[in-house]
Amino acid sequence: MPDNEPWPPSGEQIELRYDDQTAVVVTVGGGLRSYRVGDHDVLDGFAAHAAADGARGQTLVPWPNRVRDGKWEWQGEPQQLAITEPAQHNAIHGLVRWLGWSVAERRASGVTVRCASWPQLGYPWPLEVSVRYDVGDEGLTVEQSITNRGSSPAPVAAGAHPYLTVGTDRVDDAVLHVDADAWIDTGAQQIPTGVVAVEGTPYDFREPRRIGTTEIDYTFTGLHRDDDGRFTLTLRHPSGERSVALWVDESYDYVEVYTGDTLPDASRRRRGLGVEPMSAPPNALASGTSLRVLAPGETWRGHWGITAGGARISPGPR
């Protein structure tokens, strides 16, 4: 970026193109600022002159979601993370979302961005974090990887934070399909209190239906997968003319769905649907649930992606 011009809050803007698809990856947080197919936004992203709000498009490593009071323990040693969600007194969404990342490989239709997350109070391991973004025949595909560059085993988890849109003014009118058997209830700090079957609750979207006025900020699990091991969440315009699907591979056993009711900017609330692939649930560093422990030099990888306009999408009722 030129030294004589103001730097964009989200860093370098890297545009990817393939046929009628355009995506913009940014070097702050290794994030995804926008994704369009034809004339339509697929993501409710953010402007080039703005910072990512509501974790929009950011990479969540070495934990997604929250750690209660920032406190956890590893092999008998207490750890205290910085409180990055003061309102609820939690450490939220990891350590790399505001770091500057570098471009490791660049292509017309793809880019790999990378950063080093160095040891700090509350997390004493160096990690190399990499995200590869590609647009192609299957839409947008993403590979996240974490390598332990330390000398002792490191517990890790990963996530991402895109917001989907099908062009409705609010998510209320969109038709949502989440083929999952359970959701994770949470308490005052949005820390898990138990796993609940979706049946008979407002969070049962196993059959596609309008979101309506339902407020959602919960993690879904018990994900139903296809023969390729993919779980797919779909969002559809009520007319049936536009649709978008987010899929995850078997590296992600949890998907957070967020209707945006608590976003600080009221004009952004319920505009897009936050759909967050997560390899572990909220408070995983403290609970140990689904954490992956990497040996020195070992790498974890996960894949997710977004398609628009019908690929891998069940039409559902109209």
C-alpha cells in the first residue's frame, strides 16, 4: 500500500475473479470482505473504507466464539486471556482477527494469506495460521490451516464468521434450512449450559421455513452430512429465485447461527445471517470439548465453502 495514502482499516484488498464471481480478501484478520455472484451480493460484508464490524468475515483462531472470563487451564497451569468482549467479560474469537497477514500465494481466482500468532499471556504457543480462498466452478472454497510452531503440544480450534444474504431487507423473510438435531443453550455470558434437541423449540429448522422474528445466536450440532461428509446450511429468498448454501467438511462439528440482533450498529441488525463454521463449541479452551491438540510441527486443516444459485441446495417448500 502506498505510504502517501491512508491505509484501509482492513488492510490490502485482494480481488479474486472467476466468470461472474468476485470476492475480496483482506490482510487484516485474513478475512473475507465481500463475495458477489453476478449482480448479487452473497455476503453481507463491509466497505473498503471500514473495519470489519461484528467479526464480519474474520478468521477465528485459536478458538472461535467465547472463553468465559478469559480463564482456562492447561496441564494444571492456569491461563488468563485478555478480555476482548468487555460487556460479557469474555475472551472472544481468538487472537488473529486484528493481526496483519501477508500474501503467501496469489492467483487470479485465488489467494493464500498467512500470519504468525506469537505466544502471549493466556496462550503460550506460536502458531502459523493460513487461509486459502478460491472462487471457481463450485463457488467459493476456503481452506483453514493451523501449524504448531512451538516445542510442546498446543490445543487449537478454528472458525470463520461470514454473514449470508439472499437480498431480503431483513433476515426475517428469508427461508432457512439447518439440518441439525441439537443446539447448545447458553447462559448470561453466552457460555454453554447444555445441549438441547431442536425438536419442539424455536430453533428447529430441519424443514426449511421463514426465520420470522426468531432471534438466534446459538451453536447447532448433530449435523446431518451427505455422502461426501459435508453438512450444508441453506438460505433462500421467499420468491425461490435466489439461494445460498454454506457447507463445512468433517473438521467442523459445530455451526453458529446469528441473526445479528445484538450488533452495536442498529442499522446492521438482522440484515445478514451470521453462519460460523466452528471446529469446537463456545468455551472449548476451558471445557476441552472437541479441541485438537497439535504436536510440535503438526498441522490441522479444515474446509468450508459457499455456493449461490442452486448448487448443492435443496429447494424446500415454497
